[in-house]
Amino acid sequence: MSDKPPGPLAENLKHFHDFVSVLAAGVDRYSHEGRDVLVHDVRVLDLPSDNSKYPPRTLVGFFDLLQPVRLWDAVRPYLSLPEAAQPAGIYISVSPIKPDFLALADHAFKAKIGGATDEDVFARNFFFVDADPIRRPAEISATDEEKAAARAVIAGVKDDLVTRGFPPPMVVDSGNGYHAWFRIGLPADDGGKVKALLDALARRHGTGKVKIDVKVANPSRLCKIPGTYARKGENRPSRPHRMARILELPPC
């Protein structure tokens, strides 16, 4: 995958490629059928039905991040659909899962199958922080002003944790808020360490306008894939749909 790919989805691919490269770098692999893999749960959420009589559906697939082209090839068609036909978002598990899930949906999306749960996660490779603007109703996109407030909060979290000895994180614009990914090495059952730290950060950095989401402490948490879109509510000038983007990459 080229760092400067040609074509209309070049920017999407660049953010996607950088994201997957960070997730796959310097982490434990797991043996499966004679080779090492790094399997994640990926979901296409609220994909509009071809038949207006049926509600939107969710598709689930399982992908080895050591073969990123296969994930990109599966995601790319949804990025090229007309606005009205695009899903609300495409999400990936923060943590790797059991490779046996490849036997359920091997590098492909399927309907009517279940995704991974907390007991299916191998390890916590990242401490994931989500700074989200508080808005009512919650199912709408953020304004630029709301996003700016969230960026200030995630910057404060980054400075706080780096000062305390955490490595510099990957920082992601999720479309409506901001994520920080700090590389760690913990088992899936971490004894409550992640939850306790998120609670502390929420108390220290949360404001009346931005929350640190403490619900992301569970091991099988999903997040938006950079290079894909956040499509909450209607696409309005003041609250537009946006592409998720990598803002800062951690040192190699």
C-alpha cells in the first residue's frame, strides 16, 4: 500500500493505512493455521437497505490486520456509495480477538452473525481515550465549536499521561470528537486498571461541554476506522458528516 496512493479515495486510504500500521506495529501476534495473525472485529453499522420496507442493517466481519489490503478492499466499496446509501459508520475493535472468528466470516462482511465479546479478546494493546462533545440529541453530528472543545480536552489528556510516563499516543479526529491511543501491554482481564484510569481522567479533564467516555473500558470496545465517515443525523452545514482522520502518529 503506497503512502501516496492515486485516485479519488487517496486521502481515505492514507488515513486508513496509517491507522492499521500503528495497530499492527510492535504487538503480539497469535498463531492460527500455521501463520501469525492479528484478528480484529470490524462492523458496518446501519447500512441502509436496498428495500425501503426494511430497516438499516449491521454487517460483521473478521480481518487480519497483517493483511491490511484485504480489509481495505472490503471497506472501500462502502466509501464510494451515494450519500443516502452509506452506512452510519465503519468500526473496528480496539483490541485483537480470537483468530477462530475467521471461521465465521473470513475477511468478508456478513449479515445476521454476532461479533466478538469481552471474553473473546486476547490482550489490551492500547489504552483508548474518547473525548466526545456533549450534545442533545446525542444522535447528531458535532458543530465545529463543539469539536474544538473536545480537541482541547484530548490535548490535556495527552499532556497529562505523557507527563506521567505514557508513550506519546496516536491522536485521531473521529469526525465528531477525538481519540487518543496510548500503547500499553495488559491482559484482557486487567483487574479494573483501565476503568479506574478512565474514571480518573473523566474527573480531571471532563467539562460541562465534553465528556471522557468511561464506557470504552470494556475489552471488546469498537471505534471508528480513520479514512471512513461519521454520519450521525442529517448532513447539515452546521453539523456536517466528516471523515475520521489521523492527526498525530506515535514515534516509530
